[in-house]
Amino acid sequence: MKLTAISIFPEYFAPLELSLIGKARSQGLVNFSSINLRDFTYDNHHTVDDTPYGGGAGMVMKPEPWGEAIDSQIQGQNVVDLVILTPAGTKFNQRFAQTFATSEHIIFACGRYEGIDARVAEHYRSIPSVRVHEISIGDFVLNGGEVAALVMIEAIVRLIPGVIGNPESLLEESHNEMGEVEYPTFTKPATWRGLSVPDVLLSGNHGEIARWRSEEAQRRSQSR
Ligand code: SAM
């Protein structure tokens, strides 16, 4: 899978060298690159923003550098998923992560200021080889799309076969096919600060353990 982030702060993506994603990159399961939007500007100040038409506070990201940056990434590609991060987008969830995990190339457009000129999404929607997704990672406003892209990348990449050592650990996770959250988990010691692990988990009775876990998952899913 190829992942490309376009941003005015490409340094934000340094953590993708760490942990399981870093390992997936060194194994060739994922190819990540970050691109500086300012490389697609031609003035001395490398300007990427301007005042909003219609007035109002803040600055809006200009469409021209975005167009050139995205064009440079879609040339010669079959189908590309273009994710435009915006708090006004469709909310990201595990089902989206599963769908994106089968993508060949995802481009993350990370906005700043008051966001990206709306014509960028409109223009790429008219290009058959580009699937445009305007995505929010939750009902709150960040300063920029970089952290949102990192969240999505982590959720997506861990679903690529070979990235997580034991693929069975993905099956019982929260937000699975059943739409439930996971049961509570415990490890040694059996008693910590006066709190004991539920007896059933120490019983060795696999049927009872499975039943307890299923009931706990349902209870948590309903109450949360
Ligand atoms: N004016 C915009 C609005 O009210 O919808 C907010 C712009 S925000 C300050 C700047 C950038 O941060 C956005 O263009 C987007 O890329 C990113 N961003 C902020 N919150 C986000 C969220 N919840 N999900 C995804 N991206 C977000």
C-alpha cells in the first residue's frame, strides 16, 4: 500500500518511523511519503493561503498549490483514494478503516488555517481515477489535518495482513463486525491494590470464560 501525506508540516509524520508501522515500512508492506505543499508555490514567500471570498476571519488554503501537489501524485496511477481531512467531513470509523486497508494508494490532504478551498474536492470528484473522501476524525476542531491523518494511518495500516503479528488479535477487538466494544482485559498479578481479577478468568473453564466475555462485551457496548 502506498500512503502520501500532503501538508505544510511534513515533519509531523516522523512518528510513522516507530513501532509496528515503522516495521511495516521497513518490511515493504507500506510505502509512506510526506510532501511539502509549499514546494508547489512560485512566490518568494511560498504562500499557500489567502483571505476568504465573502469576508470573515482567518485564511483559506489556495487551490493552485493543492491542485499541483495532488496532480503530481495521481499521474500514472490506476485508482487513488484522496482523503481531504476536515471537521465537516463524514466521521471516520472502523468500517472505513477496513475499506481503506484494501486501497492501493491513499493521499491525505492535510488542511490548515480555515481549511482548503472547496473547489479542490469538487475538481477531483470529476476525475474518474480519483475517489474523493472528505473525512473528520471526530466532532472537534484541530489546528491541522496532520494529526487526523496519523490517526487514520494507524487505524488502517494495522489491518493490512502481516502488520500485526497475531491476526487473531484483530478478531475480538472493539468495533468488530458485531459493532460491540471489547470485554475488560486483565493480566498478572491476580490481585493488585486490593482489586482482584474476576474468578471466572482464573477457573480454566473456557466455556464459562467465553460466556463471561460475551456478556461483558454486550454490557459495556450498551452502557457506553
Ligand atoms: N474552518 C474549519 C471548520 O470550521 O470546519 C476548521 C479548519 S481547522 C482549524 C484546519 C484543518 O484542520 C482542517 O482543514 C482539517 O484539515 C483539520 N482538521 C481540524 N479538525 C479536524 C477533524 N475533526 N477531523 C479531520 N481534520 C480536521
